[in-house]
Amino acid sequence: MMKCNKNVLVIAMAMAGISGSALASDTLADAFSDGQFKGQVKSYYFDESYDSNEAADNNIWANGGFVNYNTAEFYGFSFGTTLQTSHVTSIDDPADKMKTSMNAQGAVMSESYIGYKYNNTSFKGGRQYMALPLIKSSGSRLIKESFEAYSITNTDLPNTLVSLANVTKYQTRTDKATKYTNAATFFNDDVQRGDVGGFYDIGTDGAVSLYIKNNSVENLNLQAHYVDFIDEVADLYVDATYTFGGEFHPFVAAQYYGSNYDDAATEDSSLMGYKVGASFSGYNVHASYTTVDQDGSVNRGIGEAATASFTSSTLTSGNYNADADTWQVGVAKSFADLKLKLVHTETDNPISKNQLTQTYLDVGYTLSGAFKGCSTSIRYTVYDYGTDADAKDKGELRARFFYSF
């Protein structure tokens, strides 16, 4: 498979035409003084209760947040940085269930990048959050995942975005995360003391990513993402969504995953997904179905938010197992500052312990007045795992509070 490094992208940036960039700030000092700060204070409380194994019950309360700063442009150049912090206030976790997700103390510079923009071409290099189907930072825990990457994005083609990136490192939530299910590999050589996650090498030589998004046809959105995790697996993701006109705005969508593994002993695989939905009196309803080739599991990419399957739920990794079939129905409704969502998902998995039925209720509320900038999110999920000896039930509460400034 092809190899690539950051020099290729730097050369591409030069070819895009560095010399003609427009001036946004008159001086370098102005670029920094005209920059913008923003941040968020976060407080998360998670609780898991098992019906069949009380020893695995756990809860954690962690507090922290982030501050972000971005300069104004100076001859097309800009700089951005984000510092995250996490502090565990209270924990009861005898089985160490939270070691890879929430149990982390400390701070990490998750973003530190330089950007350059010329006409319709932009470059971004360094530590940064990413949100692509196969490479995506998860912010569902206190510490948001990040990547070290070097990317070129262009929008010269009508209604089309093209992005090429070399992604070299992956920042996890905690320093005890060493691998994730049905995901690309990374190498964590930290001491694993319970700190926030560091930036770890992806595979043997990083990953090369090509992403294309197009909406040239009215009401039709297309996207494709190809990632070569060098010497491990090449992944292809494609989806299409068509929205019809009319009062109910119905839509239909289809998706495809394909994983081609370098190791001949690992079976290549694919996933197909289908989704329909509509809006009735402000209620957004959907139904979806995904199915995986029976010969092998699909690699979903890297990052715990790299779960683009149409049946993604609170727990999703089993949806990518060989011969897994998953269906889902859901309804969502917004009432001014209140948002409600109810989703039911069932996975028929040939691995008994990965058979899973899950239902979650998500409640989001944005405060106002004296509490402007504050918001809260509460999700409660009921899980019914496995069959026979592997059967177990669990209830999980995720409560989050935010103050954004």
C-alpha cells in the first residue's frame, strides 16, 4: 500500500500558491491581539449498574474543561491551540471499568496547529480535532480525542470538497487505552499511571486519508472516505442521502464500508446500511438497518466517534463484527430549549456475548437568563447483553453539565 508523509502535503500547499494570499491583519501583533478565546467548563457523572454482577457496578464524577485560542489571519496564516484538563472528584470503580475512558487526571495540549488559506485551498498541520467518517474525535467523555495530522482541503470544484491528509498520531482519553474494538491499531508506550491520554503512533507508519463530499445534485448529499492505515488495512466508506420535498421531508440513505486487510490471515469484509426517515409535526423519526459480511469484521477506522454506521448507538462496536445484523428505530423532538431523543437498537451477533439490545433516552436542555451559557445533557441506556451463560443486563446513566464562554 502507498506510503505518504507530511512533506507531500507541504509541497502540495506550496503548489496551491502561497505567494498571493490576502491580508487579514496588518501586523503579526494584530493577528494575535485580534484572535479569539473560547472555552468550556465541564462536569460529568457516569454510573453503571449490573443486574447480574454487582462487583462490576461503578460510578465516577469528573470535572474539567478546555480553553481554545485562535489567531486572526496574517497573510493567510493562522494559529490555533486547545488545552484540555480532567480531574476526578469522586470514583467507585473496583473492577476498573473506567480506566480507558473517564478515570484520568491532568492536562493535555490537544490542539496546536498552524493553518494557511489561499483562495479555496487551505492547509492545517499539527495537533487537531478531526471529524471524518473513518477518523473522528470523540467528545463523549471529559477528554476529547485528538490527532496529529497534516491536511490540504480544496473547494474549487463546484459543490465539492476534497481533503487529503496524512494522520500520524492519535490522542486517547486516558493513558490506559491501548486498543479499541474493530478499530485501527495505535501504540501506547506510556507508563499508564492514570493520566490523560498522550499522542500515540498510528500503526506502523500512520494513515493516508482522502475525503470527498459533493452535493451537486439537488437534495442529494454524497460523501466518500478512503483511509490507508499503512501495512494494516485499507478502509473505504461511502454514503448517499436523498431528501424528498413536501411537508414531511422524507429521506432515504444508503452506506457502504469495505475493509481490505494486509494480513492474508484476516478476512476482508464489508458492511451495508440503509436508513429512512421523515418529520411529522416536529417529530423526527427514522428506521435503519446494517449488515456485515459473514466472513470477517469491518474495521471502522480510528477514534471512538468513528462509528458512522446508521445503527450507531450508545454502544456500537459490535455492529461491525462478522455476520452481525443490526436494526434501529428512533424519534427526536425539540421544544425550544429542550431536546428529547429515544432510540432502540437490536444487534443479532453470532458471538453470544455481543448479542445486544439497547434503548436510550437522551434529554438536552439549554439554560438562559442568569444561567446563559449553561447547558445539560442526560442519557440513560438500558442494555440486555448476550444469551444463555453470557446473558446480563445493565443500566447506564451519563449526566453532563457545561458552561461555555
